[in-house]
Amino acid sequence: MKFNRKINPNNKTEHNFITKKRLKEDEIDFNKLRSYRLDRVKKELEKNNLEACILFDPVNIRYALDTVNMSVHNMHNLTRYCFVPIKGPVILYEYFNCEKLSEHLNLIDEIRPAISWDYFGNGSQVDAKLKEWINEISDLSNSYFKSKKIAIDVLNGPAVLALDKIGIKVVDAKSILEKARVIKSLEELKCMKAALEVAEIGVSKMRNQLKAGMTEDELWSILHKTNIENGGEWIECRILSSGVRTNPWMQESSNKVIQKGEIVSFDTDMVGPYGYCADISRTFVEGHKFNDQQKNLYKMALDQINHNSRLIKPGTTFKEFTEKSWILPKEYYGNRYSVMLHGIGLCDEWPAIRYPTDGGERNGAFEKNMTITIESYIGKVGGKEGVKLEQQYLVGQNNLELMSHHPLEDI
């Protein structure tokens, strides 16, 4: 699948993605999608000499089993999880009275009611419910992971201590799932393409509707509405700012009124259709006429993304990329973004490649069918405004293939 479609920034009609044909569900083989992902999880467990994992993170559950229920709620409540052994039944422990939601998923062998010891739902009964959960895990261990070692991605302190008391060692499942998720299948790329198409509809609407007098929140809401009405799910952050709020970066959308000629920068962080993330950043100017200072910032951001994208092909090591990456001028370095690039899939994923002074992942190399985003934020320390750009790519056979096609500005 090729994504390196060329865009002519002078073609104004290409800013309008509203009439673009949506990817239909019948173009995605969901059986292949689900089997591939679950198999990746089991193979990573096997590589790490583990017999099973328990997953609480809704994104990890989605990856392993493609089952969804109140994802954001379950990011901060331990009320839904799954058990995935290398050999044995895959069991979904579902939220109260929601067993029917996943009955259609044939990779799930059994659905049981979740045993939750979360304080919100149990109050003074927490200890009793935790004991009940421990007994359940003990039973699973006796049958399916006799090594008494299991990978778990999210767990609170009392549960870890209670498992330790019965001789079950908990290891972190985060690295297992991150490594499993890193290489995308053809069906995953189709899902990601669908998410990007929805994001680009929203970004196009934002650009077209941007005008002085509206608030940052009003502009940001356009992306949310577009995502939801096109089958998307949620947005991870709310990073949109205008004018002086664009420097330093990471300020969240507010009720500030956008003024004439101000820069508006944002990062979509959008979990769209099928749960895949469309993570691109764009910078507009109200009135679409950049002044000289704004043009300079924008050109620097373009230079950084273009330089760094040319460094990557299958086999390029993370260390080599870091050493050869674009050099951010000293007067901008204090305001640098947290990463130069990161993996992308159901959300931001491994690896995170940081600036040379900031550590980050140095072990490993880019592989074919990894998907990544390349980031740039340019804002002088003490400066007035800043520019944020980000593009999403597939690591192709010989180089990067662009996946995000909303046009950059013609300056």
C-alpha cells in the first residue's frame, strides 16, 4: 500500500477533503486484522519467556481482542480487563452487565464478569473484592501459567503485593505490547488511512472556518465534531493555541479570542475510526497571510521535518538518526518539543526518539511497516509566536511514505 501521494500546495481545492470517499468497512478484513494482532501479542510473550498476560489498558485490550467498552472511563478505573495466555482460552472480564457487547468476537473464548476492587465502585468492600480477584488469578495460574510469572500492564499497589504473597510475580506488560504493536499489517494501515481521512476533513474545516473573533475552543470543537460524526472515538489531548499562547508550546485550548493575523497551531492527537490514531500538527494564520517572522518560523519547521524524514529507511538505527538529525538553533533549543519522532498506531507508540540531550530510545532500528510521526516545534525562547508541524509516515520498502496529506501552507 502506497501513501506517498504528492500534494500541490498551490491547488486551493486540495484544502477541501469533505467530498473525499470514506473507506468502507467492507474494504477491511477484520478477521485478518484481529488474528494478526492477537498473534503478535502471543509471539512477544513467547519471546520473553512468558506464558500469559493480563491487560487493563483499554488500548491494549483493543489491540489484542478488538473489544471496546467505555474506553476513557476504563483508563482510570480498574473495571475491565482480559487474560491472554499463549496456550489456553482467551478470557474477557467484562464490565457489569455488558457481556453481550463482545459476543460477536470469535477470538474471545469466554466472557466473564469483571471482578473489580476499585475503590470508587466498592468502597469498604475493597479488601474482600481484591481477595476474590486474587483467587481468580490463582486459579488461572494453576491452569495456564504454571511458572507463576505473568505480565500485567496496569495494576495498583495492593494488587501487586497481594499477588506477591501467593507467589505470583508480576512483570511489566508495557514493553510486550509496545513491541507487538510496532509492525503494522495491511489491514491496520487501511484503518489508519481511514482515521487520517477523517482527521483531514476536520482540519480542512478548521482552516476554512478560522476567523478573528472566534475562540480557540470553538475552533478546536470542529475537529471533535468531525471525528465523532464519522465514527471516531476520542482525542487524546487538546493542544491548540493562538498568538502569544503558541510560545512556549503545549498550552491547551481555551476561551481566548483569536485575533487578526495571529498564528494558530494545533496537534490533532485524534483516535478516529477503528481506534487508530491520526496524529498530525498544522499551523495556520488567521487571514492566511503570514508575516515575515511567521514565515521564517514555518520554513524552519518544514526544514526540520524534511531533513529528518530523509534520514529514515529500513535498517536506519535510532542512534544514527539521533546523531544525524536536524540541528535546532541554540536560541530555540530551550523551547524544543519533547520528541523528534515517535511511533503511532492505536495511539502514540514506541519508539520515542528525543533530542540528543534528552535521552530517549537509542537501541533499535526502523523496520518496514513501522508507522511514525515526525515532529517539529519552532519557537524562540522569549519569542512571540511558535509553529508546530507534524507528519505521519509509513516506513516503506526503501524510505518513508507520507500518510498525512492535508496540504502544508504555501508561504
